[in-house]
Amino acid sequence: MRVFLIALITMVPLAQAQAEEPTGSKPKTNNNCSYTGSVQTYDVPQGGNICVRSPPPYTEQYTLLRCEPPLAEIDLVKRGDPRCDRYGE
């Protein structure tokens, strides 16, 4: 009898979780990338670039990141590089 009671107790939450899942909705595919800096989160569209400041002692360099997705490091660049769509600190 205990085995039946334990099985019943474990099956009820599983059945409730199954019933709560939406049946007709598909998950949204988001082709954007996200970069979180020290203060702000930046959304980068697919194929876009963002340049973020490299940590000390490389304060004059920026890391060029490209959203393919995922966000991939391409190169180290200096501020003003034409490949940078935007800059994050």
C-alpha cells in the first residue's frame, strides 16, 4: 500500500506540470545576441558588431564582438575602427 501511495504522490505533480504547459505555442526564436557590461546590457542584432573596452592593462584596446549567434570575439581594435557598429564600456 505504501508503494502505491508514494507512486500516486509523485505522479500528481507531474500530471499537473504536464497540464500547465501550453500546447499550441512555439518558443520564439531570437536571433539577437546580448552582451552585459559592468552597468548595462546591450542587444546586438544578428550580423551586428559591438566593441567593448578590454580590461586593464589594455585600456586603449577594444574587443570586436560579432553576433553570429552566439557572440564571438573577432579581433582587438582601437576606438574609431570602422567595423564597430557601437561601443560598450
